[in-house]
Amino acid sequence: MAEDKSLEHVQSHGVCSVRHVNGICVIPKDNSRYYEILSPLGPTLQRWEIRLPNQSEATAPFTRLGPGIPLHRDAITCLVMIQPSASNGTHLVMSTSYSGQIRLWRIPVDYTIENSVQVPKLVWEAQENDASLPVMHVSVLGSHLAVSSFRRDRNNLVPLSEKQQHGSISLWNMELNNDGSTFSVTKKASVASKAEMLPLWIGSGDDRASHLLCAVNQLDVRFTKTPSNIALFNESGFESVLELDVSAVTCFKSFPDSQLICCVQMNRTCKILRWHAHESRLEVLSSTKLSGSGAIFSVALTPALAGFEMFVCEDTGEVSCWLVSGSGHHVSKQHSIRFSSASCSAYNVEPLSPSLLLTCSAAGLSLSKYERDASAETFSLMWHDISCCGVASTGPTGTEFYAVGDLSGRVLLWSSKIAHDGAPCLVLQHEAGVRCVSSFPLPSTNRCILVAGLMDGSVHQYTLEGSERPTVVQQSLIRDAEFDTTVTSIAFHPRLPVAVVADSHGKAQIFREVDGKFRATETVFQNAQRDHVTSREIWSVAFHDGGKLLALANEDFSVKILQFGEEGEPLQLLHTLTGPTAATTAVRWLGNCVYASSDDCTIHVWQVSEANTELRRVLRTDPSHLMITYLDVFADVSNASWVCVSTMAGYIYIFDQHNEIHRDRVKAAIGSLEGLIVVPVRAGKESSATVKEWRIISCSSDCSVHVHSWRV
């Protein structure tokens, strides 16, 4: 793998749920059918009320209790309820962030949309470590707090340079009174480490009967040379009390009101351990290989009649239930539940009743019904998927902002400047999910046109003004957009206010600006009887830089090149480019070359003229990173061509067109990357020909937006 020397992560925005360690706080309300749910969504805290359904009800609605509460400037990694519903009318909540911050908040219990006068109050904060390492694990027991930080490389595989600090763990003492009105937090110890540590306080909560155990992952280049172990913290530091095998520990939790511990490793081995405090010894009661193939993100442990139930969350979208005997000697599988979407990774689960599970996934929050005597049950997502789809660079010059759509119907705009708080500067709401966005700057003005294509087939146009904070000066529904299915792609002419809009039934329309609004003038594909049509989905459209050629990437494995003329002139099919062995997912032009990505993990490069075509090169990504989703191309100061692609496994690749080996690769997100653009970073009025730095903006189905900086 090529070393990642020039691709630098700049910032991330959480649009919706992102992976977090302690991600759901569930608070029962006075009525046993109602719960309050706290969940981190990127840098914000979201609050919901959920009503448990009756047997005859098919849905259990989530009610938003208030606007999102910004807790950090970057993504929240852990959320822990310290004291719910104190007598002073607040929840005491701890949050940690990717930059190593620890914060305590008082969140008013009655903070709702109707009554948002009482704002959350930050009452204490600290930095876990001096190296700004991401806080990844938190354990709380009584007055004891342990916070662990760790950072791997950008590919999330190996530790950083040996000269850098990889991790740390800090121990704190919290003194709170009964109503949470007064408290103090004091750091007791801090230990730097080259290992990942998963802390677990076990005992009764008082000083003499509480012990800190840590699962220690001594990660090396291949995860294979150094065994993991479980260590006990004492006055002299950490002392190993149990050696494990070479597989890293992913989950380390204690069973409720018990000295039993659940330890799950990357190789899907589940060990049930018993802690003997007087002997400072761990006893292995059982070791079980959990069936399945996905990565295990977390487990939830609840009491049951015959011992405990263990709910296991996997990245395959499956939640499996296992019965653990009260003695810990036997572990057996009861049943499993699979999400309706296999790509919907399950990150956290909380049982709310004997037949209801609340799950936090890449798609958001969901409530599932299941039967304990069933071997498998499917269930519906009760809260709509709000993953991100589509990215566009926009503004008066085309680079002031970037816009991201999501499946809840929002288009969110962020400033392209690095120094800001991560909050969008404009949110546009629609009734249907947004599938794609595109933009066109209006020359000699401080305005631009932004167009959003929706999953109900509608197309919405906005005229935005301003280069610091955009405002909507005009908006309209393009009423003659005749799409009865999802709009898949929008492309603007490089110089004219002309757009091509395509849908998932193989049809595309040409829209031209008339009196400030776009009107449909030509239909490119209408039905399968036309000579150059496809009845299959059009996934991407792109204009040549000169504006006379139009490329369409199709589900039928081809790229079609059409000649684009003046208004009223029919579009002519010039070429059908073939070579990919699966659907072509994205298409772009650079000079006279067409670049097309495909589901077969290839990027085909053709040189195209009106008379002929020539296949110049085929680039390939790692098949284990799944299908290529989006593509963009750009040229540097030496006129070298670069290709940037994203994959369904969350990776970004950068290729030199003339080299089949990728120049850079980075794991950008947990979910599938569903939007990608590359934007030049100009100094003042610097021309594109002298640019040496680019921003790569991507959005993901895990509801996050990421910005990377790349230099030649």
C-alpha cells in the first residue's frame, strides 16, 4: 500500500449518527411506555422521546424534544449519563470528543422545541491528554472515571510512527451530591501508552472495593505479533493478570450487578471471565466462538431468568442474541435480527422491553420488534434513514461553500473556510430525500444557482447570494421536470446556465434558464425505442469543458457520448464506450479524456474526439473495499492528471493517470461514501493553473461529511 504522505484529514461534520462508543442514553419516563433518548449526531446532542407501541401498532414514532445541542467543535465519541433527572431539573451528562476533550453538561429536562429558553450549561471541561488524541473509551463506576484515548493511522489499521504517542489513559475522581448541584472532578493519574486500552471499573463503587481493569491491545503492523492482555491498575502502574491471544479486544464490559465480565475479540471469540478481587485474579469461565462473519462493534448485557442475555452488534447489520448462564460457563445463541438494509451497520443496542430493541446504526435510531422463540426476524426502521447523498461546491465563484444533501430532505451548506465551528451556515428542507446537488456560479454577480434533485422525482432551484453567509434570494420548484422516480445526477454546462438532469429510469432532460428560472427544453432519453437510449438507470452525467460533448454513465455497463448543440438542435449519439464489466457509477471529463468508474472496482480512461475513441488506461481499486461510488478528476501545475475516487467501504483513492498504483489512499468514513468532489484551494485571485493544494469533500451513509487536504 502506498504511504499516505500528502492526503491530510482537515475536518469532519456529523450530519446524523456517527459511530460512537457509549452512544445511546436511555432514560425511562414516569409513564412506562415512554423513554427519553439522548444520542450524539456528529458534534451535537439530539434528544428524542419514544413511545413503545401496543401489540396492534405497526409503528413507534420518535418525537424530537428540541433542536440539536452543539457539545463540541468536532465529532462526539462517547456520551455517558452521569446523573439522570436530578432534583434540580437537569440531566448531568458527560461527552468526549475526537480531539480529546472531556465535558460535563447540565441538560434541562424540559428543554423542548416549545420551551428552549433554558439552554444546556457547560459546568466542567478538561483535556484528556496533551497530544489531542481521540477519546475512544470511557468507564464510570460510582465516583470513579477512566478515560482512554487512542489514535491509529488514517487507514485505521496500524499505530502511527514509533516517535508519536499512540494512546493514554487517565483516572479521575468525581464527587457529587445527591441532586448534582455541586461536584468536583480531580485527576488522580495519567499514563501514556503505545497501546489501545479498553478500561473497565468493576466492584461496588467505593474506593476499597473498586478495581480498574484494562483490555490492552498491543497493536503492531499486522495485528499478529504481540498478544493482547488484561491488566490491573495499581500504585505501580498496570500489571497483566490474564494473557490473551493475538486478536485485539473489541468489547470489554461487566454484567449487571455481577463480577462476571464479557470480553469479545476481533476473531469473534467471546470469553466470560470472573474477577476474584481478593486474589487480584481473572478466571476464564468459558470461551465461545460467536457464529457470523462481521466485525463486532458493541454488546449489550441484560439480566434474564436463566442468567443474562447478550446482544451483539455487527457491521453486517445483524444483532444476535445469546444466552449466558448465571454461572458464566455456557453461552448459546438464541436468535438473530437483521436490518432491512444489509449495509446498515449496527453500532449500539439497548433492550427496552422483552420484545423491543432500540438500535443505533449508520442509518440513525430504530426500534425493532422481535420474538424470542423465532430463529430470525426482520424489522422495519422506524426512523427514516438520513444518510448523506451528494456533494457540490457552490458560491459566487464556485468555491465559497460546499453543499451536502441527505435522505431526510435537507441540503446543508458549510463554509469552505477551515476555521469555523462545524455548524452548517444554511439548511434547506424538502419533503422528500435529497439524492444529488449541483451548482452554477452566476458571472459578475455575488450569486449562484443551487439545484437539488429529490427521490420523489422533483427538482428544486435556489438562487443564493453572499460569499460569507449565503442567503436565499429566490427559490422555486422546477415544475416541468417530468420525472416520476429518483433524480440521480445533475450537471451544469461549464459556461452557460444549462443543466442536464437524469433519473433512475434512464431518462434525462435539458433545462435552460429563462427569466431566472430553469425550463425543460429537450428530453434526451424518453423510452427504449430511441436509437441511443438506455432503459437502465443513468447514474452520472458530465459536460466536456468545451460544452459541446455530454457523457452519461449508465447501469448497462456503458458510457454514452452525445453531441450537445444550440437550443432546438437535436442531441446526437457519437460514441458508446464499453469495457467495464459492471454498472458505470460516475463519469467526468478532463481535457479530451473521459474517466468512468464502475462497480467492478475499475476506472476506465478513454481519449475521445467527435470522430473516434481510444482506451488509454484502466486503474483498479482494492476489491475488498467494494464498489467505486464516485469520481472526480483534476490537473496540477505541471498539467499532470489526477483521479480521485471513493468506495462503498469508505475509502478515498488518488491515482496518477499514468500509474496504475494509487498515489494515496485513506479510510475516510465508516459507511459508504455517497458523494465526492475535489475543489482547488486558491490564494486570493490565484488561477487554477497555479494551484498546489486541493480540498477533497466527501459525504457518507454513516451521516458524516469529511474534508481532506491534498498537495502534490
